Amino acid sequence: MKRIALTVALGVLASAQAQKVQVPIPIGVALAQTSNTALLGQEQVIGARLAEKFINGRGGINGTPIKLVFQDAAGDENSAINAFQNLITKSAVVGIVGPTLSQQAFAADPIAERAKVPVLGPSNTAKGIPQIGQFIARVSAPVAVVAPNAVKQALKLDPKIKKVAVLYAQNDAFSTSETGTFQETAKAQGLDVVTVQKFQTTDTDFTTQVTSVLNSGADLVIVSGLAADGGNLVKQLRQLGYKGLIIGGNGLNTSNIFPVCQKYCDGVIIAQAYSPAQPSAANQLFVKEYRAQYKKDPPQFAAQAYAGVQVMVDALRAIDRRKKLSQWDLDDLRVELNKQILAGKYNTPLGELRFDKDGEIIQKEFYVAQIKMKDAKNGSFVYLK
């Protein structure tokens, strides 16, 4: 009798401890709202908030609203880890969109993996992100797919290019991954990589690196860094006399670099995983909403964050049609959500998306843009063909 009573008591305790899903449905967003990385994260926050407004304005998840729970992941690993831990344990989110940097993802994603909480990386393009675990996916195409397009476009603009100088932020996992792709692509195109220069994302003086570039005789420079350091590097390259084409990596893919490199941003070539001209209905709605609020075209980082929230919500809708979300235990829903994310097909501002079994994005369309500055602080990305 005592054993039966104990078994019953444990069963009651277990059911009492099973946490139900909150309403509105909480989705975690862990992005860089402070630090130098905020130049990228600010655009992502805008994209995520637009998605929340759009989704809730059209009935949420089959009548149930969502609520984005924001945590500042800043630009370092510890901040991302703390953001993930707070979202998982304190805010009881069903899934997480974030973090901003690949470097942070390698540190924070394993926490979500152990807790069995699905993660969608909005801008984690380094090699190996989806392989962190079965609960980790990304809506950001890997650098190995996107970056080569910029080199090929530079050769279209100037077929005489022979010598390439490569510079990258050695303390950033994404930049280290990206520069490897750039160097492989340059060599595959028959170009000579004449110098490889390293720097830190915290650096502000690039005289040593620029001097090496000028001495190398390079007629193409490729920069892999983040917005603040990359923008300053571009500026100093031009100020010290470099005249050739410059390719910027994905970390420079934001209008927030315009005030950094100012008029010297003009002409920088950057490969894109997004275009405002992408003709899908989902994108044209997104562009309309963004333009109405911000009076300019949406950037890639905003579109990818929007897509991350949308994918999570579309997957939740599919689950809700089978069994109302409010009836799920939180842990079970997180596992089911992860399965549904990987099983679905999504019409997003990035175009049609789906995922392979590892959580790697399958995306069809990519672009290349060139920065055109109107004055010292204002410019735009002009898409090239």
C-alpha cells in the first residue's frame, strides 16, 4: 500500500510540475541591443518587432496572440549565454530567435540544445552552426553559399583584377569562417592572394594593415569584420590612398556603417541573402510595412529576423491546428515545435525557405549590392545584375 501511495504521490507531483504554455505565446528574441554589434542587432530588433505587429494584427496563431520576449545578447559570448538562460528558465519561451553573431551562437546554442529548446539563428552564417545540435537551425544562408557571389561580381566590374588582399577579424568566429570562403573563392577564380592581414573587432587604428595592403599592389581588397571595425577599416583604406574595389563581408551589410565610413563607403560591394525587390507576396507586404514606418527599404538583417519569427509562428500554427497550444506541456511543445520547423516550407521575405535534416536553410535566391553614398552619412544599397 505504501509503494502504491508513493507512486501516486510522485505522479501527482510530476503532473503538478509540468509547465503549461503561457498565453500570449512567448517567443524569445536574443539579439545585440548594446555593444558595437548593436549596429547589426538594431536592425534585427526592428525586423522582429515588425513581424510581431504583423502577425498579431492578423489574428496571431489561429486567434492566439504571440509575445516576443527580448533579451539583450550584446556582442559577447557571456551576454548571449545569460540571455538564453533567462529566456529558457525565467520567461519559459517556446523557442528562441538569436543570437546576432556566430561567435555567440557557438557559446549559447548548446544551452538551448541541452534544454531541448528550438533556436533559429537569424544571422549566424559561420560553418558548423546547424551541427551544434538537433534543436539548432538557421534562416541565414551560410557564408560558403553567399560570399562567392561578391567576388564574381567584382570580376564583372573589373576583369583586370589579379591581386587580392584579404583582411579579417581574428577574434570573431564568423569573420574567420567567412575569410576562408573568400580566400578559397579568390584562388578558384585564378586570383593571387598577395597578403592576409588580421585585426580585432575592437581595433580602431588600421594603419599597419592598410600599409601592408598598399605595399602588396592589390587591386581588390576583401574585408571580413563587423560594422564598426569594418567601416573604419574601409575609411582608412581610402584615406591612405587605396583606389581599387573593396568587398565587404556580411558584417558590413548594414546602413549603420554609413556614418562610420561616411563618403568612403561608396562603391563597397556586399553579397546579399535578401533583396527588397524579391517579388513574393510575403516580401512585398514586409517592404510596404517597413517603408511606411522607416521611409527606406528594409535591410537584410531586418528581413532575416522577421523571417525567423515568421517561421517559428508558421510552425506553431501547424501544431495548433492539430492540438491547441494552450493544452501542451511546455517541454513537449518545444520538442514538437523543433520537429515542425524542420518539416515545414515557408514563404518569407527571403523567398521560399525550408530546412534540411540538420537545420540548414535551403534558400534559392541570392544577390549582390554596391553602396552608393548620397552625402557624408546617407546612402543606399544598389542591387547589381
